[in-house]
Amino acid sequence: MADARSILIVEDEPLIAMMLEDFLDSLGHRVRGTCETVECALEEVEKGGFDLAILDVNLKGENVWPVATKLREKKVPFVIATGGHVDPPPPEFNDAPVIEKPYTVDRVTPAIEAAFAQ
């Protein structure tokens, strides 16, 4: 397995977040925290202390792009998570790895590794 990472989950659906936490734990990663809102995620990005974030694109009707922008500023890699029923990411995030829902454990590792390879 690749290096264990500390990961911030930004996801507004509690059951999906819990499933992702279980996947990450089974892969040897540590979940740094979970945020359900853009505001919470921005606060956590300011605090730091994680290696990567997994960002659901739509958090209670708000786009996650301000969080992605802040992560880029701080040079923290991230993965975009989408259910496929949203607009494509803004052009500045076209190079970000994407993981589609529903998550499967075999999709998580390649997305994480792709984020660190950039």
C-alpha cells in the first residue's frame, strides 16, 4: 500500500461520509475530520494538519469551489467527488482527480494517488 495519509472529508451526506471514512480506514489512512458545509471546510483548511481533502462538489446547495481554491493556494492536494449530476468543474480545476459516486474502495486509492502525483 502507498503511504498512509491524513485526509479531510468534505461531504454533506452523513452516510456517504461514514462509508468513505470506513474505506479510508481500511486502506490505512487516517480521517482528519469531516465537514458538511463550505464554511466548516474553509475553517479546516485554515487550520491545516491534513495531507489531502476529498471534496463533494455540492454541499447543501453550495458549490465547493471556494474550498478547492483555498486548498490550491495552500498547495494541499484534493480529489473532487461527484455524483455526476452537476456542472463540470471550473476550468482551473480540470486537472484535479475526480472520483464518482457511489464510492468503491477500489476507486479511492487511484484517486488519492493521482492527487499526489500532480
